[in-house]
Amino acid sequence: MLLVTPGRETAIENIRKAASEGRFNDKTEPFDPQIAPEALKADILQYVYKLNTIGFKIKNRVARAIVKSWMRRFSDGINEIVGMDKLVKMQGPAFLTSNHFNPFDNGIHRTLSQITDRGHLVAISQGTNFVMPGLNGFVLRNIDVIPLIQEPSYMNGAFRTLMQKNLDAGKFILIYPEQEMWFNYRKPRPGKRGAFLFAAEYNVPVVPTFVELQEQEAEVAPGFRDVKAVLHILDPIFPDPSKTPRENSFAMCEADYRAKVSCFEACYHRPLSYDFTPWDIAGWHPEP
């Protein structure tokens, strides 16, 4: 599953520095696209406008096929899922949360959505992903996503309309409370509470998940070994009807983080510490 793209050493150094300073939601990728807020808003509104067109539906099928191809290519174990029993009694929509370590780590959640009869997974995606160049950008613009930008009129309008439509359809909606991707970072990071505020406002449960990264023997690039992803489904978290949405957002966010920390410690047999070591980056073996 390891995607070794340019700038890995720079990204890892950015991760080391951010972790040491407690900045767990910062960008660490060296080549993230930059765009003015007004231009980004225009691009996102154009995306929303095109969602029901024939052209978008064709591109959407192509993007789904590309993701399936990548899943088969980069790991024969990407579909390993532990804890399916946690979903046996669950019906209707839910927000999934996960640690974020790879541009396409949601492939395993897409498999989960399919085998639980929720149809195609919908993911919340940072708006800047929509202006990413190349094949990666094509996929991110045309896969099943709801773009997120810090623009009030959009967030209170088109964003919520898309959210409601997918919840009404009984979908799983994946959101990353950690916000930014940290390349192959094994540890759970404290998240932002936006996902949980949505859950509380819509009275929808949150299903925390944690992706364990198991290092493999095969070397895929100098200094990097392949990794296998194992998805752990954790106990669902439900809004407390006696609390306000704001109160629920804090409580649910904390419960989600605690669940991921417990899973991390059980998977890796070590207590969580944010002191950085090379082990933190799955598959990385820097030259001495």
C-alpha cells in the first residue's frame, strides 16, 4: 500500500518537527497545491454544479476504477478488516473517522462501505485536493467526495445540502478529524471536533476506525519497505440526547481519540508517546 512519491524525506522531517511541537493538525506535505480562497471557492462551486452531469458520472466511474486498481497493486492485504461485529446491529447512516496517512487510504473504507450495503463511500475532502495536478488530482476531483473549505456561505449552503443528501441515502461518510495527511504515520493524533459537531447536529453515530500499518519485507524504494493496512472498527459513539450539539462534539471527539489510542496500544504493544523515532513512519528505514 506504500505510495512513495517525491519529497518523502522532507515530509518526514516536517512530521518530526510538527510532532515535537505538538502541532498535530498541520500540513506536512511539501508539494500541497496553493490557491487563493476566492479561486478555490469558484472551483468547488463548479464541482458541485457538475455532480449530476453525464460527464461527471463518466469520470466518477473512471476514478473508482483507478482506485480499485491502486488497491490491488499496492497491497494484497488492503482489505483486511477487524471488528465487523461492531456494525452488526447498526442500520442507517454513520460518520466514519480514521487516521490519515496516505492520499488513498480511504480505499479500505470504500471496501467496508460496499460489504455493509451502504453503497459507495462518501469522503469529506479538503478543498485544496481539488486543484492537485496529475492523475492524483483527477481521482480526487472525481471520486465520491464532499469538498470542505473555510467559507461560511458554502459550508452553510451547498456543503450541508450534500451532507444531508448522503445521510438521507443511508451512506457512510468518512471524515478525518486529524485534518491533514501525515505520510505513513502510525500514531493516532488528536482531532478537531467538526466531524462530531456534524454527528450531533444530525443525530447520527460516529464509528471510529483505526488503520494499523504492518511492515512487509519487500522494498519498494530505497529506504522504504511496503506496508499492509489492517482496518480496525471500534465501538460506535452516539450523541447524548441530554447534551447540546456543542457539548456532544467535545465529548464525542474525546471518546473517538481515546478509542484510537487504545487500539494503537493494543495493535503495537506499546504505550503512545509522541517522541519521534523512525518507527513512527511505517516502512521507513533511513540510512545510518
